[in-house]
Amino acid sequence: MLDVHFGAGNIGRGFIGETLADNGFKITFVDVNETLIDELNKRNGYTIELAAEGQEHIEVHDVKGINNGKDPKAVAEEIAKADIVTTAIGPKILKFIAPLIADGIKLRQANGNTDPIDVIACENMIGGSQSLKGSVYETLNDDEKAFANQYIGFPNAAVDRIVPLQKHDDPLFVSVEPFKEWVIDKSQMKNPKIELKGVDYADDLEPYIERKLFSVNTGHATVAYTGNMKGYKTIGEAVKDNSVVDQAKRVLGETGDLLIQKWGFDPEVHHAYQAKILSRFENPYISDDIERVGRTPIRKLGFDERFIRPIRELKERGRDYSALVDTAGMMFFFNYPNDSESVKLQQMLQDEPIEQVIRETTGLKDEDLINEIKAAYEKHLAETK
Ligand SMILES: NC(=O)c1ccc[n+]([C@@H]2O[C@H](COP(=O)([O-])OP(=O)(O)OC[C@H]3O[C@@H](n4cnc5c(N)ncnc54)[C@H](O)[C@@H]3O)[C@@H](O)[C@H]2O)c1
Ligand SMILES: O=P(O)(O)OC[C@@H](O)[C@@H](O)[C@H](O)[C@H](O)CO
């Protein structure tokens, strides 16, 4: 059994690789990072460490790498033979790898390979695999689309495991939190014969992806942006400050209100889920940078992303969303020179009035909401003076 996995980064090696290897798959990692690819091909394996007492090690074997920047043909050839395709490269990169997946599908068709497979985007976004499908289909003709409609599934997925930036001498070694959750939308699969152990299958992914994104990621981002305002550099430092944790609790209270109302989650179970999330942020065996958790702030300000979507939906329901708006106002202060989106955001703030920056980054048309976020931004700006 073969998995072709795009993105040999933290979650790719630290979660998707572990799960597929544990299910007996060989894995071909596709990445543009030469060091990672060379090392994978030299050693055909790597080590995962669990960030918890005992620091257990897990060895992953039977892996290799392809640099898609150098050898795109080899990627298509590998997809032509694959039993599953997965990605963990970042939502904004999906459209760049879509032509490679399309080439793999074309080769499967040319080879007469009618074994059904699923292409699963393991990204922090709503509708990730379906969005990837849209980009893949842009480069298929009608005949190829008909083949893909029959044999290639794009089931959406939610993945949850905190894997911070790795700072080890070994470029493949990856330290991960013990908690892990991977849910795949069963109704969108073409190959139900592959039922992975360690993965949950849902008939409808929407409640799970929203619960994950608006709890883990909204909470995480709140710790990052509130911590950033206070000058902290790591999530560990930030969660030692009660005012940061209080802000995260207020925000989770609001998204919890929405999720419970919208999806009917049991309030007690949901509150336990939230408490578990906060304890995960406090894991002393993990050192996670605010720079990583707050990365790409323009993406995170998006219309369907972790702040604006729950704000919109709470407003529609006439519920409180004040802590979410307060935190959204802090996002404009995220300024890390190595994060090109944060540099762009700061430039936008230099060039345009704040309300225009809010309009452009969030896609909001609701002028009242734009003014509320503007007021939060201006309040935080005054606090910095
Ligand atoms: N790290 C986590 O805690 C975590 C948890 C759940 C989900 N995710 C999601 O997983 C995805 C990846 O996150 P990550 O933390 O592993 O990031 P990462 O930066 O560690 O890994 C991304 C990898 O993709 C590679 N890449 C970038 N552009 C590429 C291209 N054009 N072709 C091939 N490879 C390319 C990079 O070289 C890198 O190795 C994101 O969508 C993230 O939201 C991350
Ligand atoms: O990956 P992002 O940039 O969407 O979000 C940053 C973190 O919140 C995220 O990577 C979490 O660590 C992860 O989603 C936990 O499952």
C-alpha cells in the first residue's frame, strides 16, 4: 500500500506519516525542501518523539522523498501507483500542487488504473479536499473529469495535533504532543475499503471541522495574538499569564455557544473538550512559538476563518461575540519580518485607513461589524502608546 503525501513538514511527518505507517503504508513524501527530501532518501525512516513524560520514541520506516520542484514527472508516476494521496502543506499552497495531482490522475487514466483512491487535504481549513478538487479540475478536460468523478474521491478532513516548529540537529526528528484526532468525511470517499486505524470517519464532517477550527485554532490564535500584545514570544509564556488565559476562555465561551447551538453538541462534553484544549496549550514538553501559531494573519482574518466566521454566525443569531471582535482587533499588531503576510499586513496599515484594511482582509461587507473591529483595533492601539 502506498501513500503519496505532499508536505514533509511538521504535521506531515509528525502525524499523517505516523498514522499511515502504522497502517502498513509505504510513504512517498513530496516536498520542495531539499534537505528533508535528501535525508528521507538517505535513511528511509525518521523518529517521532511524544512530548510527554517518558518522551517515547516512535520509528517510522519505509519512506522516501521526491522534490517536486526538480522532478514533477516522478510525482505523477507515484500517484499513478498510489492507494491514497494526502497533503499537509498549508491552505494557500494547495492550488500550486493541484496540477501535479491532475497529472497523476491523467496517468492513472492512461494506464487504465480504475482502482478508486481518495485525495485527502489535511489542512486547517473548512472544505480543504473539495477546494483542492476545484483546483485539480481546472486542469482536466471533460473526459478526464468524468474519469476523476468515477474513481478519485476528495473527502474533506479535520486533523488535530500540536506540532511546533522543530529545532533539532536531525532535520527529520519531530516532537509531537500525544493528543491526536483525524476525522475524514466518509460520504465523500471513493475507496471505503481503506479504513485507517487511528482515524475517525464521519458521515458529515462539518460539525467536526467547525468544532476543531473554532475551538483549538480560535483558542490557540487568541493565546498567540493576546500574548503578542503583551510581548511574549512563546505559547508557554503566554499561558502563564492569567489575563491571556481569561481572554482565551472568553473567546471559547463565545465559539462554544455557537457550536452548541448550531450542532447540538452536549454542553458538558463540549466544556470538557475546551478544558482539554487549554491544558494542551500548557504542555511543558512543548515549546511553541507565537510566531508559528499567529502565522499568516491575513489568511486567519479570512471570511470563513477562525474569527470572522464565528463572529458572523453569532451576530446572525443575536449572541455575544465581543471577545472574538476584541481579539480580531489584536491581529493587526502581528508583525514578524519572516512572515510575508504579516509584513504585507503592516504595509497595508501604512498605506490605507484601518477600515479599508479590515474590508480587504476579512471580506466583510457589514459596515457595523467593520466598525466594531476598527474600534477594537483603535482601543489596542491606544494601549500600546
Ligand atoms: N503543525 C500543526 O500543529 C498542525 C496541526 C494540524 C494541522 N496543521 C496544518 O497542516 C498544514 C501544514 O502545517 P505544518 O505545521 O506541518 O507546516 P510546515 O511548514 O511544517 O510543513 C509544510 C511543508 O510543506 C512544504 N511545501 C511548501 N510549499 C510546497 C510546495 N509548493 N510543494 C511541496 N511542498 C511544499 C514545506 O517545505 C514544508 O515542509 C497546514 O495547513 C496547517 O494548518 C498543522
Ligand atoms: O496551522 P495554522 O497556521 O492554521 O494554525 C496554527 C496552529 O493553531 C495550528 O497549527 C495548531 O497547532 C493545530 O491546528 C493543532 O491541531
